[in-house]
Amino acid sequence: MGLDTALHEIRRLDDLAAQDTALHRLDARAKVLVTLAYLVSMLSLGRYEVSRLLPFAAFPLLLAVQGGVPLGLLLRRAALALPFVVFVGIFNPLIDRNVHLTLGPLVITGGMLSFTSIVLRSLLAVTTGLVLVAVTGFDQVCRALGRLGMPTALLVQLQFLYRYLFVLADEALRMLHARVQRCAKNSRPSLHEYRALLGNLLLRTLDRAGRVHQAMLCRGFDGTMPDLRPTSRFGLAEWRFCAIWGLFLLAVRILNIPQHLGDLPLYLAAKAGGLFPGVLK
Amino acid sequence: MSHHIVELKGLSFHYPDGTPALDSIDLTIHHGESVGLVGANGAGKSTMLQHLCGVHVPQTGRVRVGDVPVVPSTLNEVRRTVGLVFQDPDDQLFMPTVAEDVAFGPLNIGLPPEEAALRVDQALAQVDALHLKHRPPHRLSGGEKRAVAIATVLACSPDILVMDEPSANLDPRSRRLLIELLRGFKHTKILATHDLDMVLDLCERTVVLHQGRVMADGPTAAIFADHDLLAACALEPPLRMQGCPLCGRCN
């Protein structure tokens, strides 16, 4: 996926965030709080508990459906994170070779499980973050974080990161196009060229940061970011949203739902056969 | 109204690497004037503008805006009087939405949110951009960004409007709209630009800068008619004064 396509898809998140659904209308703090709780409960599972991650997929999926977010867009965006995630966990199967399960000739080691777990967790976390932005809007997420106590300095960094992502990406694209124009063949940039491009981009970024700061000073910036928008209310709908998803997260965190579902046919079969159900553990 | 006079006396400025930018500039601009500041690249136009709103403070000489000297302790006061529109609107539009960006200045000068919201609507209406109010800046076209950047400054109700290359990167229609817009403003206007045709349209007075010095200061028509002066300062007469490219005669 090219840089321009990636940018286009980020802009699509802005469009999706401008929709008017019940989920979009909720106070952003409710969505941010539930998402944080989701991340904590999902990421705190043991490293070998792969099957227990599966019920966690319900949260981003249901939110995406309710908020009218196309699943294809989410999966494409989440897939962008895959190379980094794979890089993080790629050595696990080599390091941890303790056998956890044997299915005929297939041997599942601890490293394989932890690698799969890393990939799944990352995909779920990225997808959930994308859904949050798509049903809330990045600026509203920042604002909610500010109202929940995030330090202003961090908040401003986050807002500027998003605002200038587009400007920087446009600059990077122009530099890449200028390079292609002077290439005899359409080859990929070499490491040396990438280094030069990134160095230039960094210098331009520094220059721009200086100019933006000057522009802020010219309009009276004194270290605090003023907020024009009226503050929304944390009402009944928000409490209901938090309660429902809070209970769901509690259930999937405490109970091993996939295992219980797997046990169910055996339990039913045992019951039908008149056996004592207590043998099923 | 003496409080709107802009006065530069013996202003000199060097960048930290030692590059000289301004050399003994003396200039007085009166209330209600529209002044074009022209010169080649590196002549010192932007640096001079940045002195007017305290982005730079004078190293040698002095700058006064009305009765207020531009020194670190008066910058807030100076910035309420002088509104600077930057060359690149992306430098000026940093908030998540247009409305928040336009409100940034009014809220910073202590206006209550209701009044700031009113100023936002008025300023955006002035530049015919009220329909862009809820858009994020990265979704605007070049002309729209320029209009909103001007609105961000107008919302602070400055007495003096200072613009750095206002017509840069604008298509002909957006440029014409901008000229008409600026023509309607009653502010003291100082425009630094390479667009001499725009200066001809908007400014009755022109100051020519060359290598950090004021080379000429006078009525725009007279300055642009002096081809030797323009050539010495690496400039050309406005296209409108260059005659018909086909027959060679003046328009």
C-alpha cells in the first residue's frame, strides 16, 4: 500500500467519525474508558492463552457494525501493523521450545503459542484503536483523554502529531516523486537514499515546528490550549454503555469461555449417556 | 490615530549563524496605509515582518507599534495590535478543526467562549468560509486554507494586518478573490510579496528591500515605473506594466 493510499484511508476515518449514529453521539470519555479497560483486560492475559483472546474480538467487531465502519477498511489498516508485530515475536518459537500440546505429528511449543498470542493481541489492539477513532474522531479522543486527566503537554503532542501527519506525509510524497522523476528506472530507494530522505524530512519538520510555534505565539499562546467546544454530558446512555461492556469484559477476562464452549458437547453427550457429569473437568 | 503608526528606526538583524538579514532600516507606516514590501529572495521581507509582531525582537535599533516598543515585555500587547498571516497556511492552522483554530486567538486573549464563538462566525463570514467551520484543516484546498488563515488573524481584531506572500500557491481565481477580500479591509495593511501585480492592485505605497536595506520607498506606480531601480534589486515591473507580449505596446 502506497503512502498516498494510506493517507486516503486515514482521511476516511475522519469521514466515518463524522457520521451520526447512537454510538457516535456517546460522550467520547465513555468510549475511551471502555477501550482502555478492554486493552488492559486483553493484554493482561497469560502469554499462552491464545483461545481466550478470541471472545475479545467481539468488542471491536460489534462496535464497527454499530458505528457503520467497513470491516474491510479496518482489516487493511490493521494488517499494516503485521510486519512490526511479526518482527517482535518471530524469535519466540526458536527460544521457547517447551512442548505444550501434541496433535498427532503436530507439536505445539510454548514459543508458537506466545508468537500467535502476540500477533492476535496486536491485531485486536490496533483494530480496536481504529474503531475508536472511526466512531469518535481523533480530536474527540484527545479531548476525552484531556478530560480524563492526561497531561496537556502529551495531549498537544498527540493533536499535533495527527494534524501534521498529513502535511509531513505530503512532503515525503513530494520528495519521493522528485526522486522517481530523476531515476533512470523505477527502482526502490536504496538505504542511503532513504537515510537522506528521512534526514531532509526531519530538518523540514524542525523548521516547520519553529514556524508553527511562532504562529501560536503570534496569537497569544501561553502554554495552554484553549477549548471552544461545549463539554458534553456523561449521561445515562454513557453509563449504560460502560456497564454493558464492563460486564462483558469482566466475563471474558474471568471465565475461559472457549473452554466452556468446548466442554459443552462433551457435557451434553455425557448427560445424554446418563454418565455422572462431575467427571467432566 | 498615532497608536496605529508602525515605526522602525535603525533596525538591524543578524541570524544566529551570522547571516545579515536587515541593515539599518528606517521606515514609518501610518494608520490606514496599504504598503507593499517587495524585494528579491533573501532581501529581508519576511524578517522585517516578523519584527512587527515580535517573532524577532530588534538586535539593533527599535521597532514601535503605536506607542508600544516591541520588546519582550510588550509582546502580548503588540500581538493584539498586529496580526501576522504566515506564508504557509499549514504553519498557521494547527488545531483539529477550523472553528477551533479561528477561536484560538480570541480565547487566548481572554474572551469568554460565547464571544469567541461569535468572533469565529464573524471572521469566517468575512472571508466567505463559514461553511468550512467544522472541517479539519488538512481537508481544505490551498485557497480555503489561505482564507481560513486570514480569518484566524481577523478574529483577534488586529489594527494592523501583516501578510507574508499572501498569494503564494493560489490559483488565479483564488488569488483574485483574495485581492477583492483584502481590498475590502480597512486595516493598515503590510504585504510582503513577489506578486507585484497584487501590490499594484492593493497598495498605494511600496517599499523596495534589497540585501536588507530599503532601496526605495514611495508611490507604487512611480516605483514600478523605475525599471532601473527594479533591475538593480533583481525585480521586474508587474506584468500589467510590461506591455503587450504580442505587439510590445503598453496596455
